[in-house]
Amino acid sequence: MIKSMSVALEKNRGKDLWATLQKMSLRDKIGQLRQVDGSGGRSDASLLEAIRHGRVGSVINVVDPDLVNELQEIALHESPAGVPLVFARDVIHGFKTIFPIPLGQAATWDTDLAREAAHLAALEAYAVGIRWTFAPMIDVSRDPRWGRIAESFGEDPLLNALFGRAMIDGFQGNDLSAEGSIAACAKHFVGYGDSEAGIDYGSTNVSEFELRNVHLEPFRAAVAAGVASVMSSLSDVDGIPATAHRDLIRGVLRDEWGFAGLVVSDWDSVKQLSVHGITSDDKESAYQAAEARIDVEMTSDTYENHLADLVSSGQIGIEAVDSMAMSVLKFKKNLGLFDRPYTPKNYKSGISEAEIKDCARRQASESFILLKNSDSVLPLNQKKLSSICLVGPMADQDREQLGTWVFDGDPARSETPLKAFQDLLQPDCEVLFEKGLATTRSSCAELADFAVEKAQHADAVVAIIGEEAILSGEAHCRANIDLPGEQVELIRRLKATGKTIIVVILSGRPLTIGDLLPHADAVLFALHPGTMTGPAICDLLFGHKAPSGKLPFTLPKSVGQVPIYYSKKNGGRPATHDSIMSIDDIPAGAEQTSFGMTAFHLDDGFEPLFPFGFGLSYTEFTYSDLHILSNELSRGGELHVSVCVRNTGLQDAFEVVQLYTRDRVGSVTRPVKELKAFNRVLVRSGEAQTMRFSLSREDLSFYRRCREYGVEAGEFDLWVGGSSQADLHVTFEIDA
Ligand code: BGC
């Protein structure tokens, strides 16, 4: 039972936090810096003891509200300082109801919806006592082999920055202390998405300019958005593990950007400093992490075991411990924990499960990217179908469609494609179903035989294939990013029946699907879309909505092209269509030559399978009248641009209008294109919309050779269109 407010809490309540801190012993302060894993629950006697003695400041992985309150009770009433605990959990893309994985959310290019989804996830998590999530992950990710690309918003710094901001706003709301708000955490600071060979926990070797202009940008935006916490990365950045990176954490994050929130390590990443080989023991690891100002050590115990000694020996000043503990106290105060430490019993957010599922369905349906639609086979005409055959190892997998990082996701809430087809179409249309393969990794000719046999009796065949959830996410990287198992062979056999074959891919990462394309009449690509995958697929296949998703990454032809991204540098010998050759064009015994040669692969050219920003619709959009309305950039004002987008097809549809620029000459080489703005807009059939964009000097500034941010005078290109291969073009200038 929850007692009335404790004496200690009364003392802390509303008072100056410095006064609270002054009364705390060194051990109490160090306790605040320790986050423990609470998954052992009540039976973990050492957890309860540690809380009782003030040796714990936060707990990760407790999701039972009664236990949350029991532990809180011990912290408030029995620990020496009576400071409330804060409970943390990875709420990455939903809590019980699962939204698309972050990479899928980025494919919507709809940041408002991402904000709404994060807010609803926060409400579900708040109900069980969670006040701190470790999201958003805003690591710019350009390697689809990396399993955690699933958790990112893709390859572009602006997409990561804007989606990161939307999620932060959604989780934290306007008032972090309000009921239903939880603290966000921008992670992993920094460069984690650039680990060598796309292997999780690998090293990151990235130049200062690339670090500043690409990887740090989303974090700068997150700090500006008021993110409550930042997590250090598990990886090393140019030889210095991020968790000990004083220059980045104290230098850039704290001093340069003025971040006043809390910095947490990643799981065991302080202890792992010695595994990296940058320290020789735990004591030195504690020293280096504290020197870098990691406020909270997640799960390992080097602070607990060594910080007091480091203070008494004078290696770490007490003011350092005070500043770290103060970060924790402020964090808790901002969350309102000193005033309302307990989780309300039977908390009701006022939002029903149906409303949350509705948002999950909208976001899922916006996330599908239409890559192919030969002869406009899609949308299917529901009224003309008397039977449809659903095939594939992902067609009825309530768990797999949720994707990675869904510890609390409830598969029982999932609406699978099979269920959605049956609900929508029966009894007017017969829904046949055959898996074809037991899992996405299987090879079983017998099951495929059954599927081919059934397909022959249907008017249309829809194959739902892809990757199981466990093939992406943390520590789940792949060297080969083809569709696993014999899925392509299954589709080839289905196509041989002569039926119309619609393929829906549910994946955790970009896949190399060039060998699949010829065997499919239509291809819809999605990144594990979550609880409402089935209804979202029906919305699109039967034309209740037109697909509007756009690739938040470049889809490579082969894994050998990786890393391939649209905003590359030009180099001195950029590839063009007439400067490349194929491996087959080289005669046997040819002499070495590089005259006239450019930057490409002999066996894959220089272009991807599909470019960043690409996605078809059921309608056609034409772009025209791209104008610069006014250019005040030289006077510190803005550049105003307008463009006309016309829907020349028959269906009302959303289009993601994208604006790219190129800075032709810079003091350091500049990307050939950079996304600067976008807008998702509804254009009705036969109508046109005039879209307006404004760019400021800040939008065009970058980290320059002089080691300062700024815009450099000169000529710029500007394109607007429906993908990164937009060809409507104008130029503009900025004077010195
Ligand atoms: C991951 C973090 C995560 C943490 C807590 C680590 O292994 O790298 O992203 O927040 O675990 O679950």
C-alpha cells in the first residue's frame, strides 16, 4: 500500500535541488548515478537491498506498475535521501500496440503522425510506470547490413533530425511532468550507425567533417528540441569509445550546444571501456566515463565500486559528482517525480485501444512503398474478385510483423494480412491461404507445391514475404541482404502459373530484390509495419488509399554497392551513363587502362536499384513552374520557392514533395544533393497544388574548413520533385 508522502520527500519537494544535494552523502549521490536492471523483479533481493541503501537512482526493465510502486515506496521511505526512482524501458515504436519500426515511420515522411504515435506509445507506457524511454535512435544509417538500421530513420540527416524531433515532442509533450509524458533519449551519441562492415558494436572511423555535417546533425536538432536525455554509443569513434569521449560529450554536447539534460551510458558500456582496450580496469573506466560526464551508468557498476575512491584520492573532484548527480535530480524534478512519484492505480489516458490501433493503421498504410505496378495491376478491384490466394511465410505471423524491439508488444492485438483479408472479403470472395514456406528462411518444396496448386484456383495471388523480426535489430546484422530462404524461388514458381502476382515485402532493412522484380507484377515494400499490418495492406491493395510511402534509404542492386546513398560527394571523376562499361564489355586479355574511366563498379554500374525518396502511387504527379519567388539569403533573410504539383491520374492521392540543393563550391567537398525540405500533400485527381518552401541561411550552412558553421557565398542548384532524382531545376546565388 502506498503511504502518504514520506518525510524525505517532503523535504525535497519544491525545494532548491542544490539544497537537496547538499544534504546527500557521497554514497547517496553515487547511488543516483546508477541504473540497475530490474528484470529479476521482487525475487531479486539484492535489488531491493540496493534501493533501500540508496545505491540506485533508476531501474530499467520493470513493467509491472505494482512493483514500480513497491520499489518507489522503498526508495522514498527507506533509503537515506528519499529521492524517487525513475523507471526506464525501451519504448521504441509502440508499447502494447506496435507502430511501424522507425525506418518504416520514416518511409511515411509524415512527422505529424510520428509525433502522434510516440504520444500514444507514451500513454501506454506511462500506465505501467515507465517515465523514461530510450528513443528516438537518430543514428544516420547507410548500411543495410546493420541490424539496427531498422531502428533508425534511414540514411539522411534531415529525416533523422525531423523524425527525431517529432518523436521527442510526442513522448515528452509540452510538459514533461504531466500525466502521460515520458522522457525521451536521443541515442546513440555518436556515429553508431557508421560501424565498419555494418556489424553491430564495430568501430566507427569517420572524418571530423562527416561527423559534424552528417552524424552529429540529428543530435544537434534533438538538443534544440529539448530532449531530456542523450545516450552514449557502444562504439568507438576514431579510436575513442563514445562513452569516454570527453571532447564529444563535454566539448560538443554540453559546452558547444549547451545541453543541460542527462547523459546515460549504454548497457555496460562504461565497463566495456576496458574491453575496448582504452582502460586497464573498472576503476579507470569509471574515471574516464566520469571525466567525459556520463551522468548515469547503465547496468554495470564501476561508479558504484570505484567513484568514491576516485573522489577521495582526488582524481575526480566532488564538483564532478555533484554535477552528475544534479543532472539526475533535475531530470527527476522535470518529470515531476518529487511531487508525484507513484504510478496512478488503473491510470486511464482517455484514449481507447481502438483509437491507438487506428493511428497504427494510418501510419502503417502510409509507410508502404510501391516499387512496381506493371499495367496498373494495383489496386485490385474487390468487386471483380471471386477468389484470392494469399501465400507466404509472413502472411499470418502476428509476432513477426511487429519487427524488432517490441518486448512489451502484444501479438494478440496483431491483425495479420490473412485475418484482414478474411474480414474484408468474405463471404463474397473466397480467401485461399497457403504459407508456401514455413519461415522466411525455409526451403521446403512440398509447402511451395501446395501454394502453387492453390494459386492456380484464384483470380489473383498476393504473396507476403520478407524477413522475420529476429533477422534485424540489435546484434542481428547480415552480410547478405537478399530475401532469405527460397522466397524468390517461391515467387518464380507462382508467376509461372500465369496468374497476376502481387508481392508484399515486410522487412527490417533494405533488401536486394533485383532478382525478384521480374517475377512480380506489383511490389509493395514495407518495413515491419506493426500491429495493424493486415488492415493497412488491405487499405492499399484494394485502393481505399493510394500508396504514398517513399524510400528513406537508397535501395542497392547488390550488397557490394553498400554504402550507397544519394548525398555522396562528386569526386574528381564522377560516373555518367556514357563513361561506364560492364564487366562483359572487357575483352579477354585486355591491357590495363583507366583513361576516361569514372567511379563505378564493373559489375553493378553506379546507380542503385531505386533511389532515395522514390515511391510510386496509383496516380501520376507532374511537376512544373518551379520558381524562386525571392532570394533574401544574402541579406540574412530567406529564399522562397514555389512549385506546382498536378495529379494527372484518376485517384486522389498524397505526394511527398521533396526539395534538394547542391552547394556547387565549398571549402570542403559538398554532397551532390542534400534534402532540405519536404511536404506531404493531398492532391485531388485532376487538380494542382502550389507548394511553397522557405530556406534560411541556417538550412544551407555546414561545418566548414575553418572549423566553423556557416554558409559560403556562391552558386547553388535547387531541385524539386517526387524523389532524389527530381529533375525540375533552378539555380540561385548567395553573395558574400
Ligand atoms: C542498446 C540500447 C538500449 C539499451 C537498453 C542496449 O543494448 O544498445 O539502445 O536502449 O540496451 O535496453
